[in-house]
Amino acid sequence: MRVGIDIRAIGYQRTGDETYTLQLIKALGKLDIENQYFLYTDVIKKEELVKIKKIISIKKDNFKIISVTPRSKIFWTMYSLPKRAKKDKLDILHVQYITPFFLTRKIKLITTVHDISFARYPEFINKLDRFIFKLLFKLSLKKADKIIAVSHFTKNEIIDIYNINTKKIKMIYNGGAAREFSQKITEENVLNFKRKYGIIKTYLLYLGTLQPRKNIPFLIKSFVALKVKYQNDEKIQGLSLVLRGNKKGHNYDTKIDRILKGIQKKYPKIFRDIKIIDYISNEELPLIFKGAEAFCFPSIYEGFGLPLLESMTVGTPVVFSSSSCFPEIAANAGIIYEADNYNDLVNKIKKLLSSNIIQKRIIDEGFRRAKFFSWEKNAQQTIDLYKNILNKKDNK
């Protein structure tokens, strides 16, 4: 089997897309020595290619990284990629979201869809992205021979909004936390990390993009409400809020700045307890989770929610909203609050931090739930899908 995979997400710190691509390829590298993999990137500079090869770190002969030019995004997808796929005599081409429309029918086409927030909440994305997805995504779903949905929630959303036949969609869960999360973490490691980033107090954590659908203003307001309501509680007053997200990232939610400015004026002391960290390395990710009292995921819409599993893996309790995929992915391994209900989130955080019994139960359930997901399982199911498509068993 000759399989091509679009790896453009790797090296750009694009959170979910990059994590999926990188971890899938690494797992394929462990499992598959039989089939040939062509990893297509739009990177052409030698130093950038070296960086990507180092990130992927697969030295097997059946994996080959190939630069495809020119780099123009739409032109690359619609013309350069299918031309190269034909040249490499692929059996299967695997992309994410938008597919090339002019790919020969001899090559089977698979697209992975993480979520369709752009369709459910178009107001949360910029006009250009909205236009591109509205123009190209439905056609991409029709063009694909098979669609991989990363959760039952995402699968049902695709069916509901785009009326796609359920037999065309294969649900394959993402894996869990990356290998870095399985390393032993000491108290000294965590303390050194906190010193490096100037984190003095205990903290609640959010990690992810700072886009509008992530609902960060709601989390910030809830944190302020928590500090105000329990101003006589020593533990709550010693708590800070750490947001790990890039303010210069794509589609940044400018409401965050406005809300922080208002808090700085009205509650200067609480404002000093809110910290935004733009970037940390992959090696430091387990440390920021491990150091937290709890991980809070207030997002309005997610297709999978990998940070929940990353937090569970290191033994940090998770608090998440009742929206989208969260109940499916986390199950009973966390504290769930009613979406967009400030009081409920405030009360749930207070309840969690006040009870060692609840914390232990959530942590233990989290360890068990996190083990259910693995990238090896994801990769094996993806390989099986490749084979089924070529053997015309793709309706299973």
C-alpha cells in the first residue's frame, strides 16, 4: 500500500491538527513496516525540513518526507498535492478537512474532521475562514471516499448538518496524551517550571488556543466571581488562574483584553492573579498540568478535547462544561458544570478544592479513563481503514 499524508500542520504549533498528525505518524512508524508512507509538506527551506524530520523522528525506510511546491495554500491543496500524489502512484491520500478536488479517482481519498465549529458557530471565526469553509467543506465531504470523525459527537454533527450517509463516516477516537506525559514528574521538576514562568501561587489551568469558541472570557469572569464570593477562604484567595495560549495566534479573542482591562481597574489584586503564558515546549506540557490544582475546560464547542486526557494522565482533576463532546470523552472522570452557568462553575470548583475525597475519586477515575485512549489504537484502526477501502470493505 502506498499512502500519502498531508503533514503541513507539523511545526506550526497548531494544537489539535498538529498533535493529531504528529502522533498518528509516530504510531504508524511503530506499527507498520510493510506499507510505504509519503509525508507531504509545503516546507522547502533546508533548516525547516531538518526541524520537521527531528520532530517526527522516524528513521524507517518506508517513511519519506517530501516537499511539495508552490506553497500557496489553496493552490497547494487543489493542484500541487494531487499532481504529486499521482506521480508517487499513491493508493490512498489522507488529509484533514479540505480535500483536493482534482485528485484522480484511482487514488482513494480520506479526510479527518476534528470538529465543525465553523458550521455550528460561524460567528466565532473570521470572514475569510468562514468563506473558505462554506465554499469548500461540503464539497470536500462529498469528494472523500471516507471521512474519519474523532468522536461520536463529531460524527453525529457531520450527519446532522451536512446530511452525509453514516456509512461514509468512520469514528476513530484520537489517542491520549503523548509519550512525554508518561515520564516521571518530581516536585522539583514542577517547582523549577513554576519559577521559570513566574507562577508563585497555586493555580487553575486552561491550555489551548485563545479563540472565541474557547470561551476564555467566561472562565476569567468565573475566576473573579470565585475570588469575590469566597474572599474569606484562605485557599481560594491563594489561588491564581494560568492561561496557556498564544495571544498572537490565529483568530485571537479580543474580548479577553477588554475583560482583563476592566478587572485591572475594578479588582487590581485579582488581576495580578491572572497570568497568560504564550508558549511552552512539548516537554514542559506535563509540568504545567501537574502543577495545577485543576484543569478547567470552558470551551463552547470541541470535537475531542485532548487536554482533558493530558490532565488526567498526570493526575490533575478536570472541570469541564456540559457542552459538545466533553461528557463522551471524559465520562465520569471529572467535574461537569452546566455550560455558561457562572454560579455552577464557581460552586463546582469550590467543592472540588474543598474535598480531598472528591479529588482522589476524580484523579483515580481520570487515570482509568486516560488509559482507554491510545495513539497505537488510533493508528491500527486507521491502517485497517486504509486496507478496507482498498479491499472495498469501506461500508463496514
